[in-house]
Amino acid sequence: MGSPHPPTASGPGCAAAFPPAYSCRVMEQRCAPAWILTAIVCAVLLAIGGCAGSARAPEAQATEQVRQPVPILMYHVIGPAPTGARLPALFVRPAHFAAQLRALERAGYEAVTMRQVWDAWHHGGRLPRRPVVLSFDDGSAGHVRHALPALRRAGWPGVLNLAWRFLPDTGGESAVRRLVRAGWEIDSHSITHPDLTRLTDAELRSELTESRARIRDAFGARTDFFAYPSGRLDGRVKRAVRAAGYLAATTVRAGYAKPTADPYALPRIQVSGGTSGPALLRRLRDLRP
Ligand SMILES: [Zn+2]
């Protein structure tokens, strides 16, 4: 939701366990403790045709799938739910998050940004064989403390849907810059996280344009994508999002995002606290178009 804000493998088996879309670069990151064996694996790959040119390279296998539907996962807080939390399902423990990432990797998923999805859908860009977007709503400390290192280990980017009023909870501008440096995309989730359907036209315009401008000015990010706070939208809000210059916007409706659907009402898939890796994969299978 745009929520009510609540506040490796190693050795030879490593190569066998990698999803097909992986590059040697990512393999090195993942297998860092066993770099010698990784080097041997890469040397063998190079000997049989070059790692970059092998069937494992995303570019080599995505040609016919550039317009495919993409699951956009929706996370909120990465961290334990405090006692008495009003919406405990919005809290995902770091250990559960790490297990979900491992399950996604083993199943062959590779994380991408909204920009990559958009470019693949509309500008001939390429996606990996099994793309997934990991989006994090609001902005909170666990995004930097837990999600950032876990995603970095996988060599994956995240997408922060930042509501500007929660910037201090996230750790301030320096913390968000760490995300940007790690390849994260920073998108807008408004300034104050209001129910946009209840605002005047002027207030609505301010929430949409001001949040975009602040993110751009602070982080140099283009911020072409928006996430509706608490998933609240109607026709007027959608028109305002478009008029503010956003290319697309995500909701809390469950499902895959499709290139042929309304770009200002893209579904996502909420990942709730306690969701196991296998349960997440089942959910993705069940919702796949
Ligand atoms: Zn939110």
C-alpha cells in the first residue's frame, strides 16, 4: 500500500545454482568467499565461448520477451513489527526478506527498476528472462539498514517510493544517496502521504509536482514514476499524475503489471510479514497472467 506509515552459495555448486540470467560479474559478488573456484568456473565459461556471449547473458535471451508482464513486489517496513503495531503485515523481518530474495534468485528472477521495465515496454529495451521489481513504500530506516545490503549481495537494484515527509525516518538525504549509489531508483509517493482523492486540485498538484521536484533536486533522479499513497486514486487523481509528467503509477491492486494496461493503474503484489520464500513463489505463479 502506499501505507498508513507505520512508522551463498560457494564452490562448484554455485555455478549450477545460478539462474540463467546471471553474469560473471554477479557470480563473483555472490561467490566472493570462494573466489578461486568462481574464477575457475568463469575461466571454463570463457573457454567455451565467453561468459558475456554465453546463453546466460540477459541480452541473449530476452529478445522475444521485452513486452512481457512484470511482477512489481510491494514492501513496506523491513524490520520486526513493534509490539502493538496496527498493521503488522506491513513489517517483513530481515531474515524473511533474505529468504525471499534467495527463493527469487533460485527461481531465476532478476530485479530491475521501473525505468528498465518502461524502456523495455516502450523503447525497445531489454529485460532479463524473469524480471521482478522490488518496490519499498514510504521510506524507513530498514530500507537502508536491511534491504540495501541484502539486495547488494544479490547485485540487484531496489525502487524506493519515497514520501518526502518520511525522509528523516529513512535516515535523511545521505541515507537515500547510499541507495542511489547502489543503483536504486527513487520514485515519488507524494509529500505528506495524503488520501489524494480528498485533496483540492491545487493541493493535489502540489503533492505531485513538489515531491518530484524535491527528489530531483536532492538526488538528481528523474522520478518518472509515482506510487499512490494507500492506493487511493480515482480518475481525477490519475489525470493529475499524468499532467505532472509521470510516465506511470503503481497501485495496491494485486496482479502483474502489463504493458498493454493503463500505465497509471499498474498493479503490484504485496509481500506481507511472515511470507516464506516458497509462498512468495507460489503467489507469483498464481497471479501470473
Ligand atoms: Zn505509503
